[in-house]
Amino acid sequence: MVRFVKPEALASVQNITKIDLQKKENLPAKSVHLGFATKAALNSVRGVTEKYVLEFRMDCRNAIQALCSKMVEKSP
């Protein structure tokens, strides 16, 4: 969850299953941690605009959000 949830949101709760993953202010797209290889791949492609990178980050955030929501739903 550290990859895409604000540190303030993580620090404010006692149990990470209580974090509201549907609130967009807890999940800023600009700060989604993509990893070294993904950042290198995005930088190596010519003609990539900032808008495209932001859309890619939003798609990554949405996928991780869905995954974490399902894991929280299924956990006891």
C-alpha cells in the first residue's frame, strides 16, 4: 500500500484495512511508485508526453486499488 497511498493516510489509522481506498485524495496519481524498470522504460520511449505518463500512472493506481480492495474484502 505504500506504493500508492499517501503516508499521512497510512499513519492516521491503526489498522490498514480501515483505509478508504475509494477516496481519491488518499490515492494521488502523481505519487504512484512505479519502480525503477518502469520509469526507465517510460523515459526511454521518445515522444511520451506528461499527459500520457499521468494517464499510465492513473491506470496503475486503479489496478492496484482494485487489487488491494479485493484483498481487504477477502481477508478476515
